[in-house]
Amino acid sequence: MRHSAKPNLLPFAAALLLFVAGCDRDNVKVYKVDSTNAVVTVPPPASPGGMPATMPDGLPAPDNSGLPKLKYTLPDGWKEKALTQLRVASFEISENGKTNDVSVIPLGGMAGGDLANVNRWRGQVGLPPLADEDLQKLAEKITVAGQPADLFDVTGTPPGSGEAERIIGVISHRDDTAWFFKMTGDAALVEKQKTAFVAFLKSVEFQNPAGATPAAVDLNQLPPSHPAIPGLTAQTETTATDKPIWNVPADWKEGELAQFLVAKYVIQGAGDATASVNVSQLNGDGGGLLPNLNRWRTQLGQPPITDDDAAKLPTIDAGGVQATLAEFTGTDARAGKPARLVGVVLPRNGQTWFYKLMGDPDLVAQQKDALIKFVQSAKYPAGQ
């Protein structure tokens, strides 16, 4: 059965996964869905207490019509559940009185970092946290929508429970968004459903609505009395009037914006050689320099680097601020072709700007100086 669902993503929620550590136990409400690819809109259920099913008080829900539609093949025996404002897909699996829960949650940026989220999952089943150097050792490489992703399989006994529980969590980074696919529940049932879960992941497709533009949420709308969300900083919508002004090279053509992008340009080289430039901005450190560099490396099928490696990277002057300049080569995980990436990470006035040039290796090498001049030409609005 093929389905298509429109995400109701919260772009601000990079750290909200850590805030709602018990968030995946939603009230169950089954809806009948036909076998077509129609978009299904489902109202959120009442919050069970551990998970806010609606936006925090004082913060309006955004219009996220610019997000990609999620298509998939529903495995036999899986029942669709009502969505919360974090989930874009939600399922229940029941057998002999045991249940599994399957969720799909996309979050902007690094979403707190892969290590923090894996350790959150480990904590839910009573396991100790991993050290950073052990994370990739336990990652199983799989494919989601044609791109590589990391699968983490953890089993343990949750605090206060006498029954074994298992979590299979998959993290896929796409276009500056972290997608979390998670199956959790009775350990034996999770084991029985693992093959179906992997098949579901391989069936996933992302389809961007034509002509759509991304939405954003202003966390400054939260009332002063609202409790702080750990690790979460306000991120405001960047509009055509408040984004930076750049000197754009003549051969760069504006491309269609995806979620979380401030600007996008497409470059056509000789023959079928192409490259693209993505510009995005996050408040604070954007999840940290090293996690973002390693996210770029993952897009090229490269292993992660260390803090020491990152410290050795060159810098460029961008308006009096030293920005990190990174250059990696590998294979584009989406296209399966050789690729080069030149990225600039620029901390500025409590924000972090990410400039990424990626595509055909020779074309990217030719455009490297143009990217640097582009970054250096930026005139930021007051306060940015």
C-alpha cells in the first residue's frame, strides 16, 4: 500500500527531542486510509502528558506547506495512528497483546546531534551513554530514500519496568534536516518486525511541492513565563527583506528553496556537470562546528573527523570574522557520483551561517574562489 503524507514539521525544534525524552508514547487513535496516494491530514490527539501534541502556549503553529511530502509502502499489519505536530507519520503494530510504536520526525539542523539522540534512546532502555568515538562503531549503514543513513539498535530494560524493550532508530540527514525513523516496543516483536521496518525505510520517497517556500517559527513569540527548552534558541524566519545582500556571480542561477534554506543557487558547467550553493542560518552554534562538518562528510560517504582535525582547517576573513573553510571529496550519496564539497561555517552575532558548494568535483574546484568572494561580499541586516 502506498501512502503520501504532508509533514507538519516544527522547524524550530532542533533540541526539542531532548526536551521531550518520553515523547514517543502518543495516544492511539486509528484512522482508515484508502490505498491511493492522497495527502492525509489528521488532527493531533490530546496530549498524554509526556509529549506536547500541540505547540507550547503562545506559539502559533506554522504553515509548513513548503515541506516535502513523504511517500512509503505500508507493511502488512501496520496501522496508521493520529499525528502530533512533531510526527509526520505514525504507526502501531500489535500482536498477542504486545505493541510496537513507529514514528517519523523531521527536525531542522543537527537536531541536538546524533550522539545526544542515540544516548537518549539508550537511556530510555536503561543503557549507559556512548562516548563520541563509539557512535559510528555501532551504526549499521542502511539506505533511506536512496541516501545512506545510520541505524542504531538498542535493547534493555527501561527504569521501573521488568520487561525488555528494544529501539531501532534511524537517522537520515537530508537538506539540513535530520529525519528520525524509530520503532520501539516489546523486544521480541521489534525483532520480528525489523525486516518490515527496513523495507519500509527503503520504500520512503520525498517529494517537494512545486513552487513552495519554507516556513519558519519565531520562538520570541513565547510568553516570558514559558519555561526554557534546553539547548533550544530562537530562530526567526528570514524573508526577502531581511536576508543578506550578496554579490552573486553571473553564472549562478537562483534555485528553488527547500526548508531551512535562506538562499540557493545552481551552477551549470560543461556538459552535464552541475553544482549548487546552499545558504542556511541557525541561532547559536547551530549544533556545533564538528557535527555539521561530519554531516557534510556523511553526504559524501566519508567517515567523521575529530575535533583536532576540525581545528586544523583553514579560515577566511568574512567581514572581520574568522570563518572555517572546509573542503571534502567523495561520492554524492544521492546521485552516486563523485563529488566535491566546499563549505564555510561563519559564526556571527549569536548566529551561525552555513555556506555549502557541492557538486561535480572539477566544477566545484573552479567555483571555490567564487564561493569565498560570495561569502565575503555579504552585507547582513542590522542585528545579524
